[in-house]
Amino acid sequence: MNAEPWMIVRVVRGPIMLILFGTLMALNHTDRIGFERTWPVLIIALGLLKLAEKMLTPRVPPQPPYPNVGYPQYPNYPQGGAQ
């Protein structure tokens, strides 16, 4: 198995979010901490996983610029503006 680190983060993102959601629901069910106070943890976890994926994604070098082709040079063509 030759998985890149960013692929692993991408694959485990869903299961981690489900486990975290289940844990928060269990805490809500036991009346220890209400879900209305803990749901931002889901957004923070998703943000951290997206950040990790972005940091581990390999950089793609920019493409070289297009060649500067310019206009053809005609011998009797005026090069300035209209006279």
C-alpha cells in the first residue's frame, strides 16, 4: 500500500467526524454536556483535518508562461499610431 499522507487524511476524515459526533451525542445523552455547547468541536475538527490535508498535499509547480509571440514584422507597415 503506497498511500500518500494527504490521501490518508482524506480517507479518515469521515470516520473521525462520525466518531466525534457519536461521542458528543453520548455526552449529550448522559446529561454531562449538552450538544448545543459542544457542536463547534465538529467544525474545529473538520477545519483541522482540512488544514492537515492541505499541508500534506504535494505542491504542483506552476506551468511555464506562454511564449511571447508578438506581431509579425511587415516591411511597409507603420509601427506607430495613425498619422
